[in-house]
Amino acid sequence: MKKNLYIALILAAIGMVAGIFIVPYQMETMSVYLSPDVFDPNDLPIPLTALIALASVQLGIATFVASILGIILARKVNLKLPILDALVDRNQKIKVSGRWLMYAILLGMLGGFTIIAADLFYFQHHIPLIAENPPAFSFNGLIAGVLYGGVIEEVLIRLFLMSLVVWVLYKLFARRKAEVPTSFYWIAIVFAAVIFAVGHFPTTQVVFGELSSILIIRSLLLNGLFGIVFGYLYWRRGIEYAMFSHMTAHISMQLLFIPMFY
């Protein structure tokens, strides 16, 4: 139980740091897409520092709770945290699979390229607001993407939600079997990926002022598709490889593909 607690505290600390960057990045995004009549960064209900501190604490608490529950559920259905386990256990050596790390990085880069290319070559021609506001490098976006997207979203969506779905399916339909059926993992992977995509709908509606069919398709395609990739990496190797891949997607977008195409 101590090991679970230590891992959850590490992830919660990352969540608190992520909260420091996610608020400024959200404000940057809304300032670009929304008119001053709709959003004025100088007209906040509370001071910016207080807003950042509140977001940091809330995200830290949410990450801690999701981590504890997710770790407990993951261990019950043979989902792994090999690097985090070794990190908090003095008797274990940290071992990273070079092959799976390469897969995670390459798939993450493919995800970053797909998101940028899809907007550049297709969606901007059908969604004027995308064409009018081409992406640009953002330091806050880079750090928020790595910490919030790469770690916290994986904790919430994969470590907690995906593990929960596998555990529920196992308890309902296969509790007498020694091993969890493969189909349960795939159901959980797809379900978590869809929820991950749907979770972007409120932000999409705020930014674009609507939630049209093409925006729904864009969110489901770009977020859901690679949510399946991250879920597969979690299942086959461990949550850390899903995190590595998700981080790489954001890093490659900010440092490689945005400068390359824009």
C-alpha cells in the first residue's frame, strides 16, 4: 500500500505543477479564438495568481485520488506500472524497454503529425476559424501538453478509467477465470479513447462557439484514434509508455511540426 501511496504522491505533485501552466495556456488559447467581448483576460473573477493556485491544488487532489484508485484497479487486472513501481522500490532496478520506448516515441510523433496535418490539409478548409488562427509555438502549451496531457490525462483516462472498465467487465463476466480475457482490454481501450475524445467537446464548443458535426468528427478522429494507441501501450507494456507517447505527441507538435508547417 505504501508503494501505491508514493506513486500517487509523485503523480499528484506533477498534477500540481501542470496546474500552474494549464491556466495560462487556456487563457492564451481563448484570447486567440474568442473576441474581447466574450473573453477578456484582464477581467477575471479572481486574480490570476489565485486562479492558478486554485487550479494547481484541484488538479493535484484529483490526480492523487485517480492515481490511488487507478493503481489498485490496475493491479487487480494485470495492468502495469513497471517504471513507477521500480522508482519507489529500492529493491527494483528501473528497466526501460528500448523497443517499446521507440514504439511509443514513433507513435507519439505520428500522432503529433496527424493532428497538425489534418488541420492544415483538411479541417482548415472546412472550419474557417482554424484557417484564421494558425498554430504557433507556445511555451505554456508545451509544458501543459507534456505534464497535463502526457501525465495527468493518462492518469485520469487510462490508469483510472480504463483500469476501472476492465475490472468491472472482469467482475461481471469472467470472475471465475484466472486471466482477464483480451476482449475486455480492447473494450476498455476503445471506451476510454471515446471518453477522452468526448471530454474535449466542451472546450471545442467554447473555442469555436458551436459543436458542429465536423468539429465532433475532428475531435473523435484526432483524439480518439490516438487514445486507442495510448491505451494499447498501457495494456501491452505499462502506463509509462502511454505517457511517453502522449508527451511525444505534444513535444513534436510544438517543436517540430508547427515550425515545419507554419
